[in-house]
Amino acid sequence: MSKRAYVCRACGGLRRREKVYGRLGTESPDWPRCCARPMEELSFVQAEGATKLRKAERVEWAARGKRVVRERGRWTPARTERARARAAEQRATFAAAERARAPRGKAAAPGRGRRASRPVV
Ligand SMILES: [Zn+2]
């Protein structure tokens, strides 16, 4: 049992529902719908950002790619070109860190305790 946040691209509505499993995906009768269409499932970081917007703001945010940026320890919706550029930068930095860490396995960087949080965007 696992909850997910879903957003409606048409009206910006946000709902929390059980995650819908199975190959039917958005065709599943369990998939949340709004405005006569399937809602879009958000990642955890997108959900954190989405709650900070009003409905009308979420419509535009969803249309522009649902990007979030890490700011002062919180995921914030990227609503300006500048914020979206920062989001892209953060994703690239994270991806590079992942690549650097992966081949060395568990022996990687023993002295560095900080772990990047995962931007699943
Ligand atoms: Zn709707």
C-alpha cells in the first residue's frame, strides 16, 4: 500500500490516492480521473513541489514539465525560466554524481557522508 499524488493537467487539481499497479496503467478503472481524463502521477519530489502552488498555477507548472528545484532543503516548483534552468543543472549534477559513484560500488567515497537526494523528475 503506497500513496501517490496525481495532478490534473486541465484544472490543476491535486489528489492523493493509492498507487495503481498493473499493465493497464491509465486505462485501469482504479486510475484517478479528473476533467474526463486520467490524472498524471507525480514523483515524490514533484508532489512536494506541487502542494506549494494554487490550482491555476499548477496548470501552467504541469504544462511546462513539472520541474522542481531543491532550495534550502525543500523541493520547490520551478516556475520561471531561471528556476527551470537550475532544475536542469541540479539533475545534471546529480546524474554525474551517480555515474561517479556507481562503478566503485560500496567502497565509494567512504569519508563523504553526504548523500544527494534523488531528483526523480
Ligand atoms: Zn481536473
